Amino acid sequence: MRRTRSLEEDPVIEAVSGKTVEVTEVQGRRFSVVGGARSGIAVAKLLRNHGAEVFLSEKAPAETMSATVGELKEYGVAYEFGGNTEEVLKADVIVVSPGVPSDVPVVADALARSLRVVSEIEVASWFCKAPIVAVTGTNGKTTTTALLGRIFEDAKKAYAVGGNIGVAFSEMVHRVDEHSIAVLEVSSFQLEHIETFKPKISVMLNMTPDHLDRYGNSFEKYIRAKCRVFMNQDNGDSIVYNYDDTVTRRYVNELAPAPVRRLPFSTEASLTEGAWIDRGRLKLSIGGEQSEIIQTEDISIRGKHNLYNAMAASLAAKAKDVSTASIRATLKNFKGVEHRLEFVREVNGVMFFNDSKATNVESVWYALQSFTSPIVLLLGGRDKGNDYSRLIPLVRKHVKTIVAIGESADKVVGSFAEIVRVRKASSMDEALHLAASVAVSGDVVLLSPACASFDWFENYEHRGRVFKERVHKI
């Protein structure tokens, strides 16, 4: 993993790990922002507000980014659209939006020239006075982050939620101070170019193969990108991690800095420090102080994966001094997040669930275990190198019909045709028509695609909204 730079190595931004940056350290410096989506716009505005010269470069054509152009003009940000030119490299620091891979030519050129390349969350962290709780992992990030935010809200603690969920870190950083908590969902993409980003509490939920197309089909590279979340932590900081996930446990043990307090959680082992299940009760122990949080059957969000999410959120909240009674009350009432096993509607006894955020096989594996009723599964989209063999035992047990959708429909058919009845659809409308035609009272129709959405839709949110709109028209 990349170590934090010292002041002698890089005098451009004199940021010491975990400390905020003075305005004078940014003022007048030249920054190029690569990527004009919400994170890129937010960090450009943040830097301009602190007196930096900012140039934003976006590959998409200007006519598709009209709202963006208006914001850039308002803030005095120079810009280009339709490609990345040599102008990007005329900067002291290159800031990369999370959607921009490190191997795109302009970023690769910057790295080859030994220019400083940082991520958007790195820049935002320079101006963050609040302690950071950073949640990462392959699955469960959004639910756990949202649940943590809700716990802090119910406990009447000052906080803000952002990062890979809701608003960009650069957009919310001004809303928090040393008396607040910054709760961030962070992806491997956002962690690729951090230097001094330093959470008070890092949360590592799990690590399974995902986004391997971005990491040269290397699971190891993906894992190490994730593990950057705790690389700057030290004495007084904590890592909350999934003890049951062997990959997560191994890499936390190998790579986490020695002084950091480790807080594991497990549904399978009894632990002396961390969170575990004892005869159906969620228990925590931090620093020798043990608490019984809740009966697991009283946690409102369903499924084993959500039990893990609840354990992680409870540990992080307890580490920030939230009372047991307050955590218990939130766990009883929190209903989950949109597009994650979200109940949509019941039609003639058939229950429709939107799990559009399930963009990998592991997410679907958890989703299929969340139901005892027969499932009609909508599966497919833009494939990211999925291996569906892991799902075969659960498909045999729980699924009566698969409706194959999106670009990967033929791969889905080929993977499951000998296991279960598979129907192929050419649109979401057709998929729901086919699903409704085979589902009977007591069944579940579940959109849990295991794939990205960019074949038919703008993103997984768009896919989920279209699914819900169509369900409400049945």
C-alpha cells in the first residue's frame, strides 16, 4: 500500500495525516479535476472556495452536461468537455473522481510524469474537522452507512452522511465540525488515491470479487484498494471488521497498523472484544464493557447480511458513545434503504421486492437467503465477469423461475437452464410480465440482478425506480 507522503517529499499541500489544511496551503495552487460527475463538481467548488485555481476536464460532451457548465461558470472553474487534453497536466495536483479509472490515458500520463494524483475524498478530508467513520466492503456499505446515520440521528448526535451515498464528501464537509461525526460510505475507487485520509473508525464489512474489470481481473488488487481505508489509522483509532469473512479477517490481521483497536463481529464465534450472537441476542464488548443490544428477531431489517450490517453499525455507534437503549430503539425501527431488498407492493398475494443495488453475485447470494417463499428472480445486466456457480445451490432451493434480463441474458440462460426454468426478456416491462405470469399467491418476485445497470439504465437507482414504477402499474 502507498505510504503517506512526508512534507519534504511533497510541499504542495502540507497536510499531515489526520490534520486539517489551512486555506493558505491551497490558495493559488493549481488543481485539475478529472471527471465532471457529482464528486468532481463538488471538489472543484470546494477548492475554489478555498482560493485554488481549478480546471475541470470531462470526457462527456458539453451538451450532456448543461447543469454542470452553469455551476462551473458560477464558481469560476475553467473547464473542457469531450475529452481530456494536455491542459489537465498543467497542475500542481490532479484530483480524480471515483468513476475515473487509474488506467485512463490522462491519469496514466500524470502518474508516469510523477505528478501528484489524489482522490476526491482525500481532498475533502483536508478540510474535515470532524472525526470520520468510513464504511467500506463489497456488500452492505449503503445499508450500514444509512443505519449508522440513523443511529446518530436518533441519539441526537450531530452528524452528516455522504461519500458514495447521497452527497459527495466535498459537498458535505462544511456541515460538520469537531463536535460532529462525518459518516462516509467509501468505495475501492475512492480509496485508490488517498494519502492522508484517516478515519477515526473504519468499518470493513466483507471482501468478495467485484469490479475486477477495473483491477485487471486481480482480486488481490481489489482487496488492497479496500484496505487503504485503514492505512493511516493509529493509536486511538478503531477497525470494525467481519470476523466470519476469512479474506477480511486475514487482510485486517496482515495490513492494519498495529496500534489500531480491532473490533470484530461474528455470528459464528463468541468473542471477548467486538460483537457476537449469544442464544439469539446481539452482544457487544468494547474495552471490557459488555452490553446486550437486542434480540436478533427484533431487528427490523431482514436477512443474515443485514444482521452483519446491524452488528457493524452497533459497534461503530457504541465506539462513539451511543447508549445501548438508543441503538436498540433504532435497530427495531430502521426499515432499510431504497433499492436494497426494498418491499415494493403486494399484488394478489405476490410480494415484489426491489434489490437493484445487488450488482454482484455475493449480494444475490445473501438476498436469496432472505426469503422462505418461492422466488421468481430477475437476473442480469452488464456482466462484470460473474461466476454464477456460487448461486446454484440457493437457486435450486429457493428459485422457481429466473427471468434473464440485460446484456448478460444469454450468459444467465446458459448458467441456469439446466437448474431451473429460465425465461428471457428484452425489456423491464417484458420481464415483469413474464414474472407476473408465473408467480402465484405466496411467491416473491425479486429484482436482484448481480450485474451493473449500464446496459438498459443510467445506474442501479434508475433501474430500481423503473422496476417500482412498472410494479405499481400491474
